[in-house]
Amino acid sequence: MRRMMAAMPALILDGKIAAAAVLTELRPAIRDLDPQLVVVQVGDDPASASYIRQKMQSCKQVGMRHRHEHLPADTSADTLFRLIESLNADDDVTGFILQLPLPAHLQESVPLFLRSIEPAKDVDGFTAYNLGKVFLSTEYEHLPPATPAGVLLLLDHYHIPVQGKHAVIVGHSNIVGKPLSVMLLNRNATVTTCHIYTQDLAAHTRMADILCVAVGKPGLITADMVKHDAVVVDIGITRTDAGLKGDVDFGAVQEKAAAITPVPGGVGPMTVASLIRNCVHAAQRQRSS
Ligand code: NAD
């Protein structure tokens, strides 16, 4: 992707438009399969409440059955395990997610809660089984983690090629940075993954044809860290007094990049769209098994 003039601002990769296109494509399968998504929330984390509202709204918009299981903040680990077991066993529930973070007293058991989710219903793609399959190849990305999958759907929507490009990922969490690195590798990008211990971060980010940032530190990526005509995908979301902020200095970087995602309105809606897409894929696989 080349721009005509150096001063031309970047193409905005609009996640609302791309997500609407993904949802429109899913409508016939949703009508046919009638899947149901359940979102489990424990406590009242305000960011979680806002993400859940967006998920419920998108389900409504696309005509997918959805349910919000909202448990009080003092819910015990046993109660949560029992709810997960009942959702695993309920044939009318296609897929469910455990909205993270959990309240402090449950947080250390998150790996155990995730492990108890039936992989066929793990539409967030967080279980070891579904993450492991992502490592094999694109053909096994049946229920990939929703955010990395959303990033790739966004690049696809704007016809941004990945094969042979140098993709630099900043952030190596199990739910975003690591699986995104692997999924880009599956698509034949050359991938560099950076994290908090990376020395000279800028030396890496300046090499990126595609720069994806998932850290949660507003302003971490400044214009001097970005190559001219790079594609910049800002996954970070931080709530500040001035509203939601990404990790990239959007104003300065958009003057230099070929394409860039806004925050909000970039990767966020794509995460929701790929969650719904996973639920449809789960329904298809459950029907055929
Ligand atoms: P995390 O806290 O699990 O991981 C943060 C990563 O950033 C780690 O790999 C860490 O090593 C790295 N890091 C921290 N400081 C760094 C630095 N100075 N330089 C380089 N790397 C550094 O977070 P996460 O769950 O992966 O989420 C990351 C961000 O993405 C958060 O802002 C989160 O809110 C956002 N997020 C957005 C969506 C979405 O739909 N847009 C979905 C999930 C997460």
C-alpha cells in the first residue's frame, strides 16, 4: 500500500464498518443455526460492563440469541465452577465466555476456570485446546481468540496483504500478542514479537510493515517509532479522564502511516464481530459432530 504524497494522512481502518460487513455476512448462518451466546460476568467492573453491553448490542443487531449471566462480586469459586458446568451441559447454549477480569478473590483461579470450559463452546478461544490448534495452521483456526482474529478480519476487509510482510507485534499476552503473532505466521508474514523486556523497542517497530500494538500504555508508540507507509493496528484500550486511549500517538502517526486504526472504533468492534463469528462456527461444528 503506497500513498501518493508524503503528507497525505493515513487510511483509517474503520472497525465499525468492517465489523458491520462481517456481521452482515453471518446473518444467513445465524438464521439457519439459531445459536445462543452466553456472557458470564462476576462483579461490576465498569470496563467489563461496557464491553458486555457492546457484545449484547451486536448480538441483538445481527439477530443472535444472547444471555447475560451476571453474578454478584462475592460469588464463590464453587458457584462459578457449577455455572460453567451447567453451561457446558446445556444443549441450548452454543458458546459462552467468562468476561475477564474477575474479582480479586477469583483471579488466581482464572486458568482453572478457563480449563473447565468445554473447548467446543469456548468462543473466546482462550482454552489451551483452541490456542493449541491455532499453532497448527490456518485450517485449524476453528475457534481462534477473538481479538487477534478480529485484527486479521480488519486487514482482510481493507485488502491489506500479510504474506511476506514484516509484522511487528508489541505485547505477548496469551489472549492477544502471542496468538496474533502465530496467526500472522500462519499467513506467511515474517513476525517479530516484542514485550516489556525487549531492548530498543523502537529499533524493532521501525522495521514493521505492519505494526500491531497490544500493551495498554497510551502514547507508547510515537511517530519516530513508525516506518513511513506502515500499517498500524492499535489494539490497546486504556480508560483515561479524556476518554478511551490506544497505545499509539494517533495524531502524529497518522501523518506517517499508510493506514491506522482509531481507538475507539478500530479493533474493539472487530473483537465483538469475531466473537459472534466464533459462535456461528461453534454452532456449525456442533451440528456436524
Ligand atoms: P497484558 O497486560 O496481558 O499484556 C501486556 C503486554 O504488553 C505484555 O506482553 C507486556 O510484556 C507488554 N508490555 C508492557 N509494557 C511494555 C513496554 N513498555 N514495551 C513493550 N511491551 C510492553 O494485556 P492484554 O490483555 O494483551 O491487553 C493489551 C491491551 O489491549 C490492553 O490495553 C487491553 O485493554 C487491550 N485489549 C483490547 C482489546 C480490543 O478488543 N481492542 C481486546 C483485548 C485487549
